[in-house]
Amino acid sequence: MAGSVITFYSYKGGVGRSFALTNVGTLLARWGFKVLCIDFDLEAPGLAQFFGSVPQTPDAAEWLLEAPGLVEMVEAFKGDPWIPLDWQSYVRRLDAPGLGGIALMKAGRTDATYHRRLQQLSWPSLYQAGLGSQLERMFDELREEFDYVLIDARTGVTDFSGIITAQLPDVLAFLFTANEQSLDGSMHVARRAAEARNGLALDRSRLLLLPIPARFETQVEHRIALLWRERFVSELAEFYAGWAGPNDFIPKLVQATTIPYVPYWSFGERLSVVEDESSDPLGINFTLETLAALLAHRLGQTGLLLDSRDDFVAAAKRLARHGGAARRSVFLSYDHANTFAAEGLREALEKRGTPVFMDRHDIPSGAHFEAKLDAAIEASDHMLVLVGDRTRERRGQTADIRKFLRQAASDVRPRFVVPVLLEGTPPSAIPDVLRQYRTIELGIDFDGAARELAELLQPRLAETPFKVKRKCYLSFSYIHDLWRVQQIRNMGSVETQPILGHGSWETVRRGGDAAIAELIAENMRSKECLVVLVGAETTRRKWATYEIERAWREGLGVLAIHVHKLRDREGRQTRKGADPFEGLLVDGSPVVGRVYDPPFDDSRTVYEHIRKNIEGWISEAVAARQ
């Protein structure tokens, strides 16, 4: 997937814009993303000073002081506008400890001639000579090379403001402080950038806007801080459209993305995430991590952010690690009493080219065992659980399984867990949380089991987090069937609306029918099919009927799947619910949708039946409406 370009802008200076950009960029790079920072604040460049605060090699330190940059690249264009911009010659990866290999393009060689040379650049004339097209081409190449390109923009309004606030970025992150001029000026520029972007004759997506209150004092002046925060919520609501979710989310998003004022970091150009790696909820790094994770999720997963900020950040880190050289495809969870079987299965899988994490091989002696184990769970695509007679008694193994399932529920990419039942072990030994999953049986034929597992997992290992999937809206009973719904989502076959956590759902529910209708409208936007997941109580919900009627009027495909035989969190099945389409009329015409009832009783078999067929069912429903 192409990388994202994010411009960091502020109407006034002194808001900590460059501080935020360099620290957020450093976090993204340390998590494993490829990140480039470009210093477009040509009148007052400062990114080199921030990165120079970290001890560098002599060669890198000299580059930060004397190397050419953006100004020299534009000067070369001025001399010969027909030659593509040679951006590679002006970019350097910084390998100092703590920076994660972040790359930088400086503003320029800041020698005694710098400002004179800068003043000789006429941006309107350069644009007429084709600089805009050349920059477009360059940024297309940068999107292929980097996951994130972060632009540090000049304050105020300049000759080239439109280039870096409207034309080039995918996201405009604008920072402001709690004063009239900063807030009003930033909102004015953000509106102008959005209007200019919509008017460009380019095949560009809509510009997303990310407001960031900065240098916000909350420790002393509590009452004044509360008044300003309420003002931010009311005046900035328009800028969250298109990515933030329901309006009820905005107050919490404002709070989550507000960079606090910490006097210690107001002196000099320093990287707080390098000097202090703690993440105190009251400290500045806590918000910087949240902002980095928000960019990693491409301003998505806001429901997860509001429900569990720590899970949101952890999921962002896992996104970066996906596909890295250090990844293990499979995490092997086992009781050490079954080490022989675990070793045999590991060897057979690795012979077939499936990398396996196994603690006794992959955690060095003397290392922090729990930390290494947690890191391996995060880094693995899938989990194999060897189930023996005593597996249900092993609390540590159960904790690892729950940790993996929790991560899988919040990840964009599909991750699967497969119970492997050792020969002679009764199915009752399978932990309750795994009862609904397909089980592989393991005897002495390790190669046969490895072949069966490879066939089961290999197509999934080939999938990426950004695979194009059918976009569906799921209609279901939150109270009764959430665990069943998560099983459907984890199949990895469809892209659905975000599923709110309990706290976020209660927030929406307290807003009344209007808030729930707004949430449904927002989540149904851009979907192509409505899938009703029918449990025992689904059709009794008034909102189920509302969702079906809305989807039918908007031309979406509609279908229903009975999921009552999938086990819930407690390992229980339930009774069959009613046909949600029976007797339902919309504007006098019947709703015509197929209802699928898997013809099996066992939860694992029902799961597999749905997994294998759901994409075809959706395709048929969409085609029927077209």
C-alpha cells in the first residue's frame, strides 16, 4: 500500500510543531515503519537541530550541519526544470541509537549564503515553470519508498503554503494553542486547504484534517483549561468529519490528542521519546504515542482508541512489525510436559518453510522471559496451541492464548489460533476460549500434521493487512452475540465497521436514538452489503429493522447468517433466531435477502462452513442489487 504524507502546520510559532513532528516520526520509525521527515520550514529550519540532539557518528553530525537539502534541490530544478527532482541525493537515514533509522531531508545548507539564496527563489515563477508537477512526481516516488512522509510546514501563510497544506498531503495535522489568534488562524488555513484540495484537478482523495491542541496547561488552571477544551470540542467538530466516527467521540478525541505543556521540554531542541522512554499518562510522551498510533492506523480504529488506548497503541506497533524480517509466522504454545511433540511439530513445520517461535529455542538464556514471550506473541501471525490432558490447568498458557485473541480482535490483519489436539487427549481438554475453532489432531505423524496446518495457514500467511476485501456492515445483537461477531470478523474475509467497546457503546447509547442513528449512518457509508448475524435475540432489536431498511434504501446487498451455533465466550450455543427479512416491507416493497443456516451442529464445523462461503454469499447479494 502506498505511504501517507502528513503535513504538520501551525498558524503561529511557538506551539511545538517541530517537536511534535520529530518525536512522532521517531516513534513510528522505532516501531518499524519507514519514515522520512522533510523540513519545509525554510525561513526557520529546525529539524536537523532536533535530530542533532542525539549523539551521531562524526559523518552524520557533519551531514546535519553542512549537507544540502530542499533549497538546493529547488535551485537545481531552477537551473534545469526538465530533469526530475533528484530527491535521493538530499535524503539520509539517521542510524543513531533511539531514532529507528528515520530519514531526513534538510531545508538546506544553512551557511552564510542560505537566506540570500532562499530569497532569490520565486515560488510563483517556479510553479509556472513546472515545479508543482515535479513535486507531484517526487511525492509519488516517496509514497512508494516510505510508509510515512512528515512535512514540517512554515507558520502563517506563505507563497508555497498551498503546496504543502493542500496539494501534497493526505493528512493536514494542524497545531494550535489556547489563544484566539492561534486557534482562529489555524482553523481558517485548514478550511482553505480543504477547499483548495477539493478544487484540484487531480485524482486525489479528500484531505483529512487532524486538529492537535498543543502546549496545553492542565495542572494548575483547571477551570480555564476545561473552558478551552469545551471550546475546542464545539469549534473543531467540522474537522473530524470523515474519520473520527460519531460526534460523541469528539470530546474524548480532543482530550486524547492534546499535547500537554511540560516546562522541562520547552528548553532547546530535544527528543523526549529518546531521552525519556517512559509513557506516564500525565507526561508528554503518552500523547505523542497516541498521535503516532493514530497516524499508523491512518486515522482509523477510533472506537478502539477510546475503548482502550493501550490496545490501540499496541495494535499500531504490530502493524509496523508485519512483514518484518524478525517476524515469526507461528507462535507455538505448549505445556513443557509435551515438549517432545512440540519439537516434532516445530521441526516438521520449519521443513515446510513455516517459521515457528518456540521459547526453548528463541529466548536466550538470561533474557527477560515474560518480556520476550510477550514480544513474540505480538510479532507472530498465528498461534498453534498444543492441547494435552493438563492444558486447561496451565494458567500461563491460558493467559498467552487470551493475550493473542485480544490482540487479534483489535488488529487490522487477520490472525488465527489453531488448537492441536495430542493423540489420546479428549476434546474436553480444549480450553473454553478455543472450543469454536477448528482442531487439528496430532499423533506420531508430525509431517502429516504439518502438511495439514500449512494448507490451513498458508493462504492466510499470504494475506496482507491491506488486502482488498468486501466492505460490509454487520447487524447484530451487541449484548448477546459480540463474541460470535468477533469470530466472523477474524475470518479475515470482509472489512466491517469498527466494533465499539462497551464503554464507547454506552457513550453513544446515552446520546439517544439520534446518536445511534448517526453512528449507523457513518458506519454504513461506503459499504456494499449488509450482513445480519442472526442470534437468538437479533430480530427483536428495533435497530436491526432500521439497519435493514436503511441498507435496502441505499441499494446495498442484504443477507443473513444464522450464528447461534457458534459458541460464545463461555463456550455456549444458543437457540435459533427468526428470519430478519420475513414480512419486512420498505416503501411498500418486500426486502429480498437470502438467509443462510449452516447445516451442522458442531461450532467448529459451523465456523469453517461460514469462513469458506461468506465471500461468495456477499458477492451474490451485491450482484442481486446491481
